[in-house]
Amino acid sequence: MEIQQWTAILVGASFLLYIVIALKSRANSTGEFYVAGGHVPPLANGMATAADWMSAASFISMAGLISFSGFDGSVYLMGWTGGYVLLALLLAPYLRKFGKFTVPDFIGERYYSQTARVVAVVCAIFVSFTYVAGQMRGVGLVFSRFLEVDITSGVMIGMAIVFMYAVLGGMKGITYTQVAQYCVLIFAFMVPAIFISIHVADWAIPQIGFGMDSPGQGTSLLQRLNGLHEELGFSSYTRGGGNTLNLIAITFALMAGTAGLPHVIIRFYTVPRVRDARTSAGWALLFIAILYTTAPAVAVFARTNLIDTVYTEGQFQSHESMPEWFKAWEGTGLIRHEDHNGDGLVQYVGAAAVDGEGQPIRNELTIDRDIMVLANPEIAGLPNWVIGLVAAGGLAAALSTAAGLLLVVSTSFSHDLLRKWLKPDLSDRQELMAARIAAGVAVCFAGYLGINPPGFVGEVVAFAFGLAAASFFPAIFMGIFTKRMNREGAIAGMVVGLVFTAGYIVYFRFLHPELDNPENWWWGISPKGIGSVGMCFNFMVAGIVRSLTADPPDEVVEMVEQIRIPEKP
């Protein structure tokens, strides 16, 4: 069968599975809608957490980022995995013991302030919609290429599926749907990786294969890739070329952002006990590690195969000789060839490339890095069913995270704004209806962001992590480990951190993109890493304001002490 047919079958089967699970897991109370009734087993919650956390950025974009950035792309691996460990060990058990439904709920109660709650709600909605834009763009990418549906129609289909299990099932439906989505996405990621590892390195384990010798080459795959890079005018693949301070800032922004992401934190409220939160965190880390240790190998395989396609035995290939996958992706606009010198060759070179006479060679090939994982099976010539499987996996990754994010928006509105502030006398039935309406509106807005995305998937997600690092993480951290932190300090810190980080990103990425380069960045830190600076400002402002204002009430201090006491086995 053709690629489109295989993709339609596999994607259709996975969507049918998600809908059946959602219908069987329909939420009947606010407790089931918000935290699945608090009865999810640790193993299932670990799998659901992994799917919730491993978004389209992890499945589609991360390997693409590493593929193009080489060593510098490792900041995403270190930042995201380090951040999850930070969340699992430092925050999750305490938040579970606190026992509330949402992160704004924790902040509102801990800082004894409706204003703090509202600021946290604004932060949650801002971060969630920034993050969900990347997920919906990933949905559009998959549909536009593999099902030959325009991006707008693809996003609309994705919206309909998310609406089905997020609005009807709430956290209960999302949890068990995400268990299925994890199985789909990890199978879809690993199968082509193993196929390609066997083909490229004669090793079935990708994590080992990408460091082994290339058959018939006499050198390791990484050494060969370094040589190809330098020959084409790119920097050495395994040697970083970026600003060290900026790389550190991006890493810490991703780490703290992971620990402050509301849709991941809320997953730890779905298990029965605090010890179950720790156990599910351990399972999730194992499930995450399977994909994250494979991503560098996929990046290396994709990069090598791409260069071999356009540059064979020291010669650039003509556009007419490009394989079918190249022309298919060209049709989506995600690969562009501009024949500047009119010779018909696809000259793919870096900034340092020169011809035999020492004259600079102009690059003629532009590739959207988000396509590398999706196109990799086609580049490697794998069977059509594998290509369709990858499409189903990309959709599973994007939709699982989108559902979790949209639930955060829904609960922030219905529980934190309506029930806890504007209308305290709201009945359970009315609150559940409000949550479903809010989720429906959020799905529509997420679809708009998917059709009109502010950047490529990985970049948009990095912005969301920076915003979470600058707003939520310090407030949560100080709320658990600093008994004397008061509402004035927490509110001031969150506002300053969020406004500064968002302002920096908007200024350089949207208002003045012509200035978005290392020469104009403050301290050489890019918009993707500025969340680290915003986080520092948050801590500093919170500490200064706290020292100038009254201490929190004694009952709040006692509450903080209680959540830090280990639970009896």
C-alpha cells in the first residue's frame, strides 16, 4: 500500500482507540474531571505522565534540533530531562501531600491571597497557550505531509479529537487515553530508529549504533559526520560553537520550566498517596528515558542520510535526481531549493563553504528542522507502514500534551476563578459544566494558534518553558521550602518574572526580529534562555519585597511545615 493509505489506516485506528477510551472514561464529577478521582495506579500514571510531558517537541522537534545544531542541541536533552528529575524529587511529593487540584490552587492557599491565585491563573493560561501552539503546529505538519490535507484542515481534525476526550473525559479520560498514546508514540519512535540503526551501523540498539563504525567506511559515524560537516562549511558536529553562557541559560530555563509546568505537576494529584507520586515519577522517568536516549541517535542518522542524499562522493546532486521524499516535502513548503547560480544542483552548505577558487558558496537548501524525524524513515527508504506509524506517533505526542494543557486552562477558569473567587456558591454540577465549556473554548483558541503558529515547534515550546521558569517555579519552590515567604513577595516575583521574560521574547522575536542576534541580546542570552534571568529576577524581587512586608500568618507557616513532614508508610 501507499504511504497515504498506511497513514490513514494507522492514524484512524489510533484515533478510534482514543475516542473509545474517552467514552468509557467519561468524568461524572469535578474530582474525576480535575484529577481522575485520585485513583490512578502509579504505573499507569507514570506512562500517562511520560506521554503528557513528551510533547510534539520531544517526538518531532528535539531530534531535529540536535540534527541541525549538533552538540549545541544537547541543551534540550539536559534541560528537559534534568528538569523532570528536579520536579519528581523536589516538588511533586510535597504538592501531592498538599492535596489541591491545581497549581494556582496551591499558590492561592499557600500565599493566602486571591490576588496570588489570579496571578497564578494568568501565568498558567499564558504558559499553556504558548506551549499548546507548538503541539497544534505539530498536528498540522503531520496531516499536511502524510495525509495530503492542508494544515488548517489537519489542525481542525486534531481539535475535534482533543475536544472529544478532553471535554467529555476530563483528567479521567485524558489519563487513560495518554497511556494508549504513550504506547503508540514510543513504538512509532523506536521502530524506525532500530531499522535505521541496523541499516547504517549494523546495530539493533540505536543508542550504541550511532557511536559505532560505519560499515565499509573505517571510521565511526560521528567522525564521518564531522568530516562531512567541515567539508560543506558547517562547524564540527560534535563540537559546540555557541555562547557558553547562553547554552547554560537555556539549559536552566528548560530545567526550571519543566519543574514549573502546570500540566505535568497536576498529574501527581491523580494518584492515591504521596508514595505513589514518587513511584509514578520513577516510572515516568524510565518511560521518558527510552525516547530521550534514542533521540541523539535519530538526529545523527537523519543528518547523515540527508547529507548523503544531496552530497554524494564529493559531488552535489541535481534537483532532478532528488528522490521522491524530497519532492513530496518540497510540496509542503517545508523544504525549499533556490537555485541561485542556475546550475541545477542542490548546494547545501554552511557559512564557511568556499569553492575551488576560494570564493564563498551560497547555500541553496532550506529545511524546516521539524520535519527531520517525520522524514527520516522516507530518507532511509524504510517500508511505507513504518512511515505511517511515525505519523501516528507524532500525532499521539502532540495530542497527548495538548489535552493536558487544555485541561490546565479549563480548571484554572472553572475551579480557580469561578469556584474559588467569583462564584463560591457554584454547585459541583455547575462547576463541571463550566469546566467543559472552558475546555471547548480553549480547544478552539488552540486551533487558531496551530493554524497561525509563532514559530517552529521546539522554539515555541522553549518559550513556554522559559515563561514557566520565570513565573511558577520560584513561587512553588519558595512556597515549599521558605516558610517565611509571604504573599506580597510571591506576587511581586511572579509578575516581574513573567512580564520581563514575555517582554524580552516579544521584543526580539515579534516586534524587532531583525535585532534577534547575539550582538543585540542582553548578556548574549537568547529569548529561549531568558527565562533563567527572569527566574533570578523573580527570586530577587520576592526576597526584597518579603523583607519589607509582614510575615505570613502562623497557620500558613504551620501548613508549610506539615507538607514537609514525610508521610508514614
